[in-house]
Amino acid sequence: IYFLENHNERPIAGEGAKSGLGYGQAVAALRNETYEVESLFLASVGEVPSDADLVVVVGPTRPLLDLEHASLAAYMDRGGAVMILLDPRTHSNFVEVLASRGIAVGEDVVFDARLALFGQATSPFAGRFANHPITAKMRDTVLFHMVRSVGVADGATGLVPIVFTGEESWAETDLE
């Protein structure tokens, strides 16, 4: 598993990885399950390594270079798996990367006043899952703190939404 770096992603090593924004615990959990985890400076190496089973991008705030975009696209075209976690209200070209694959990412924040952590509408719970291999074993409700809406773009084929917030949730674009 490779974690992309140099786009101001969440840190997976060093002091920053131990902070509330870091992913040090996630990396430790993956390694505990015998996964090999490495950082990937894609602009330096030029392509996703052939041993990559997954490329993870966590909270980028800087755009991909054209070379990096092409490299990730080639990796996905070969069947490679990519997980991109985008924070709301951040701007990078990762939204366009996903749009090129038929995934619509909203410039919004999902609210749910009814199904939320301690009534915080920006921390909605999701307990409904699609019948899909990715979610087949999911039984528990999932909490999302400050999440964007994600869906299938108009005209896209072969994609299905897999996680759903409550029926009374909505995506808010005017946050001022």
C-alpha cells in the first residue's frame, strides 16, 4: 500500500503522523495486519510502482502535476486501486481526477440534523449500504466528520454509490 505524498496530504510518518490529523495509527494498524506500507513521491519516481495493490491519497490540498495525473490514470487503467479522501472546502485538482472517472464530488458539506454525533449536523452517521462486495460485511453505522457529497456523475456507467447518509441529510454549499 502506497500513501501519496507532497500534495500536503496527512502525514503517515514523523511527528505529524502522531497528531490528530496524522495517519500514523492507520498505518500501524495496516502493518499489524502484515501490509507493507510506504510513502510515494510520484513526481520523483514517475510512475506507480508495479507492486502497488493500492494508492491512498489522504487530504491533499495541492494539485497533482500533469505527470502524476497521467501516472495515476495509467495505474487505474491497468486495474489499480486508488482511495482518495478529500476534505470539504479544500481545493485541488483531485476533484477533476475523480470527475474524469465518472465520480462527482460536491463542493459542499453534508449536514444531517437528525442522524448526527451529539447533534452536530456536520458529523452525520451513515448506516445504509449498497449491496456491493466492498460493503458486504459492513454491519455497523459509520460516522463521517465534515464530509463532502460524492456520487455518480451524469452519464457515467459502471459505478454505484455504496454508502448513504440519512434520508433527511442534505449537502450545503453556502457555509458563510
